[in-house]
Amino acid sequence: MAATLGGLAALAPVEMVWGMTVYGTLFLITRHSDLSAGVGVGLTVLLMKLFHEPIELVVSSILLIVSVPAKMVLDRPRRMRIAEARNE
């Protein structure tokens, strides 16, 4: 997630400032990182579209963001095995 956010910050710094401000505020209120990150990063992509960033940048940003939960799904069996091994 950090590499994705860093890449987006380099490509769209103004939008990322707003998105991460929303992330931080929501995290302080809810203490739910996944929810806060989803809203903050979603806002970032929406702002990129509204600020007329090139469509290639918007689409690639969406693909980067989708790769994070996809990686979590792929890692789930391994994480389950690790958790089971710790409980033995």
C-alpha cells in the first residue's frame, strides 16, 4: 500500500494531499484503516478525474489501487497457514 500511495503522490501530489487528509481524518474518527484508505484513495482518483488529469493516469491509478486488495486475497491462504502454525 505504501508504494502505491507513494507512486500516486509523485503523479498527482495535490489530489493525494486531499485524499490523505480525508484518510487521516476518517482514521482518527473510526480507527478503521481499510475503510479510511478506501475513501481517501477513492477521493484521490475522483479528484484526478475532476482536475482533468490524463485518462491514462486515472485508469492506471485505479489499476494500482485494485492491485492492493487483489494481493491480500492471494496472500490469504498463506496468512491462514501462518496463523494456524502459531496456534499449535
